[in-house]
Amino acid sequence: MKEKDLEAREINSIDYMGKKMGMWFFLFTELLFFGGMFLLYSVYRYRFPADFHSAAKDENLLIGAINTAVLLTSSLSMALSISAVRRGNKKLSALLQVITILCGILFLVNKYFEWTAKIFKGIYPNSPVIMQYSKGQILFFSLYYVMTGIHGLHVLIGTVVISFMVVFTLREVITPANFSKLENTGLYWHFVDIVWIYLFPLFYLIT
């Protein structure tokens, strides 16, 4: 009996490590993807420093700061949810995951209003207004829409995945002995938050 338990633990350990390595590999590819965009931003900012500083004045620093606080809070709630499920408290874990989802939704709502305000002013790719801007300013807003848009898509995907994790937690698919799904989801969410930590100063704090 002890040999079977030991064998089961070894299999679970191998499965856990395999899933963890798979997630880290996925995050590495994501890092390369975002890293390429950050490199592109750096090149254009170096070429058009004055235009980038001028364009950044149109950014809403308050909304950017609020969204930063929201995502930091969501990272905390996500980490606490993993800790709760490891202690066997599935209800608390599910509640903390719901808080993380709500933070993600709040982030997207704020981003929606921010984008809407810009579009209302005519600040969007190929608009008559933005085509009157300098080349550097056009590049700034093009990068802004692409980079924050892709990041927003990642936030949306994360909230959907965490929604499934809530169901899995309540149905005890995720347990103290088997929480790799939730942990990997947490890694993804923390990565998304870290990307925003870099986006925030690049687009909002260079005025």
C-alpha cells in the first residue's frame, strides 16, 4: 500500500513539474513577443523623443494610475487564492478568484472609457485628426493602441480562464493535492500584470 502511495506521489510530482515547465515555456514565448514590441517602442522613442513626450500629454494619468492599482490588487488576490486552496479553504479561494476577475473587468472598463475618449477626439490610427500630427506622434499612438490593445486582450483571456478556475475550485477539481491549474493560471495573470507595470511608465509617465 505504501509503495502504491509513493508511486502515485511520484507520478503526481512528474505531472506537476511537466505542467509547470509547459507554462514557463509559454510565458517565455509571450516574453519574446512583448519584448519585441518594447524594443520597437525604444527605437522609435530614441528617434523621436520630443514627439513622444508631446503625445504622452494626451494620456489620462489618473486612469492609468487607477488601472495600475487595480492590477496590483488583482495579483495579490490571485496569490492569496492559491494559498487558500492549498490550505483546503475552497470557498475563500473561489471568493479571491472572483475578486481577481472583478479587478480584471474594472481594468477593461477603464480602458474602454480611455479609448473612447481618444476616439471621440479623433485620436485613432489613420483618422483625419491624427494624420495632421508629426510622424513621431503618429508612431506613439499607433504603438499605444497596439500594445495596450494586445495587453487588454490578455487581460480578457485571463478573466475567462480564472472564471473556469472558480468553477473547478468549487467542484473540487482543484484541491490542496492538485492545484497546478490554478497555480499556472496565477503565473499567467502575474505576467500580464508585470507587462502593464512596464506599459504604464512608457505611455503615461514620459511627459
